[in-house]
Amino acid sequence: MRISFPVRGTEFAISSGANVGSDAGGAGTSTFDGPPGAACGLGVTARPGDPDPGPFEPGDRQDLVWRGQGAGAVRCGGDPVG
């Protein structure tokens, strides 16, 4: 069963490229690419085969898609989509 979790566009931001692991805020931190809302339309969808897709737990896999700044799609677990 696939379940999608809608997210408000102003409640997330992304870090990509050189901003990941930039350490600008201290060791082990990343810098956001832009303010919340620069990326929008985040969708989180549980992957088929997850027996309990409601909670996010170690080992679970989800598909993430978003629009706007840095738009893309990722399968949590590290595999880029399309």
C-alpha cells in the first residue's frame, strides 16, 4: 500500500552540492540553499512493501519529490530517481 504525506511548502528547505557538509554552522552542519519556501511541493511517499508506512523508522524507504529551487526526486536510501 502506498501512502503519501503532504508537507507545507514553507516548512522545509534543502541543502545540496557544496552546501552539504559546509560546516558553516559548526562541525557536521550543512547550509540551506535558500529560505523555506524556495523549494516547494515536497511529497513523501512510503514505498511498496512497508508493512507499517505511517511512522518513519530506520530501514524504511520513502520516495521524496519537490519543486522549485533544487527540484528533484530521491529514493531515501540514496538512489536518485529520474
